[in-house]
Amino acid sequence: MPRPCVSLRQLHRAYSSLSTSPAWLAPRVERVNVSARSNGSFTIDVFHPKKPASPIIIYLPSGPVIPEYQEEEDRIISTLAHASEAAIARVNYRASSVHQYPTPIHDTLLAYDWIKENLLQNALTRPVPAAMGVCGELVGASLAVTLGLTECHRGQHRIGAVSVNNPIVDWVFAEDLPAVPASELPEPLAPEETAFPAEEDPMSMSQPASEPQPLPVSKSSKRTAKPPSLTAWQLHAENPALPTVTLSAERDVLFRKPEHFFDRFASPIHMFRSPRGTLIYPQSDDSFASQLPDFPLDLETQMDLNHYQTLDSTSPAPLELPTLIRCRAYARFYPPAGVNLDLPIWHVTTGEESPLMDQASELCKLLRRNIARQMLKSTTGRARWHDDAEKTQYESFANGRVQLDTAKGTGLWTQQEPDSTWKNDVEAVGFWMKEQLKPQF
């Protein structure tokens, strides 16, 4: 059975009582250059521990959402290394207008391969199966979630523990999706993997309805509908430390096309459910495609056609952008059947005033649901509950594998004002990682 989840506050008190001095020696740092083949290269900073057999934690910086925070990132690394007594591999992934998605994902996966090949060695220089930790915040937390969901193969080097702060797990932001009554939501353009609405429990004994039916409305209840409660995105849109306008602007910089932020590796929440929005493309795209002949044309003929088309119009038509609309979301099962994955143990933190708080909460909810389902299937061979007692048993197991904590304000580690609790928060993550990555014989 997996090691039970220990409260971060309990670990922090236990390890803090053993520390007699706040000062520590800086770890030895080594910078390595990793080739991204035809896409240039990036660097990894390895902070070597005092003990050669220490566990490894992959740290993914916050990214361009919080720029020019190098000193703060260095303090995070030092605090994390001291508390965890682990080797820290900071992946300096590229994310900018020049290196847009999927470059950050590719850099992270290449860095993970390099770490497995070069840092996971025993005294005989032979690779040994080991569990690693990964942590980060904002864009780095998004990449850490993707890494934790995909690199957790049984019997191999794997990600065994994930700690993320204010993760961006869904780039389809709430502000882009106009409010629509549940009974009027359109279906996704493409059929989904399941018929279970994302909000319902797919392991329930009751079968999903073939089509969502609106609730009957009696004459006596014909009153003004109660407005929906505000989301964290709406409540904290103007938070000066993390305004939503900054998040939206960075998304436009990091993605070349709107459809790219629907990708499951970029928005890992979509591994557990379908997107809540869909893109409607302008009719001009279809009409242009219909004008092309079915047979291939040689280069000279195509150039002639293009030349005469330019003579027909005095100026080119303005480029039409696709429209993002809200649609129904359906549950997806992850890990999929037949894949040898075992989801790691998770700790997710967010801020009480963070616009990303709802994303963190939904991530934990869906992680627990799928961990419970995976455990149910591996134990009983079934994918549905038999009774309430069984449901409670497996949900309790999943709750122990996924922990959600909130901090005051935005809770960002890189916001290191005098009254901030960032150091205690990062120390707690280090102690938690140290406990979770202990060798198990």
C-alpha cells in the first residue's frame, strides 16, 4: 500500500524542532546544457546535496507570468534544498513569444529524460528504479502536473510526488466563456469519450441520461433566477500580485493559435474532462477550402491561380478569428485502460485571493475521483461502486493521496514581502517531499 499522506503542518513542526540554526551552507551548483535537437537548447541547474544518495526533486520555475524574479527563485531553491535534503534539478525551460507552446512541454520532457540518465545512479553507476518529486508554481506548476500525470510508470523511474502552487491547469479561462444556463449549453462539436457530465460521479450505479433534460419549472416557482455565485477568477480579477489581465495577456504570447491551449499536455485538466469551451471557426475558412481543387496542382499553375485571385480584389480581406463559446463538459477516465500508470501522491496549494483558486480545487477533485476509480478497478476489477460503504472506503483512500491547502493572499512563493509566509510554505513542501520520497524496501 502507498505511504499514507502526512499533514504538511505536522511535518513542518516535526522538522523545525530539529533545526537549531537558520543558516546553512549553500549547495554546490552545476549548470548543464541540454540539446533540444533542431530546436536549440536549454539549461538545467543541479544543486547537489551533501549526501550522494539523496532523492531528486525537479523544480520548474514560475515562468513568464512572474518575470525577473531570479533572486526570489534562488531563495526558493535554497529553502527547498535545506528542508528536503534532496538534490534539486531546476529546469530552465523556455517559454516566450519566441519559444511558444509546445516548446515548454518538450523542454520539460527532455529534461526529465536527462535527469533519469545522469542523476539516478547508484554506487555501481547502474540505473536503479527510483521515485522523484516535482514541484513548481503557475506555468511551472502546469508543467509539473503534466509530468506527474504522464511519467508515473510502474516498475520504472517515475514521478512519485507532486507539489504545485497556483497551477494553471486550464488555459481556457473563465472570462472567455459567457454564462449560459445549464439547460441551454450546446454539445461539443466532436463526440466525447464518455456520456457522463463532468460534474457527475462516473462511478455511480446510476446510468447517465442520453440527453441532458432541463428541470421542470412549476408555475409557483416562476421567479427571477438567482444569479450564479462569482468564480475566483471574477472575485480576484484585479489582484495586484496576479491580475487576470496578466494571465490572459501571457496566454496570447505563449500560444500561436487558440486551439493550442485545448491540448491536454498544455491544459492537463483536460485529461480528466473535456474542455468547457469550443472554437467556432468563421465560414470563410470552409469556403476557402471548398475552392481548392481535389487534384494536386503543379507549382506554376498554383502561382498563376493565386496571381489572378489577387487581381480580383483591391485589398485582402481581414483575417477572421475563431469564436470561443461555452459547451457541455464530459468526464474522461485517466489513466486510460491498458496503460501501466500509477498516479503519484499530490499536494496542491493556492491562495484565498488567487484567481486560480478554482482551478486548484477542481484539479484536486478530479485527481481524487480518478485515483479512487483506479484503486477500485485494481482491487475489484469493477469501475462502479456497489454501495455507500465501498464508495466511502475508496474516496477516503483518494483523499489521503491528494491534499489541498490554501494560504493567505495569492499564496505565491515568489511574492516574498516581509509579512508573507512563503518560506514556511516552501519549507513545508521540502519536509513533505522528504517524507514521501523515502526509499521503500
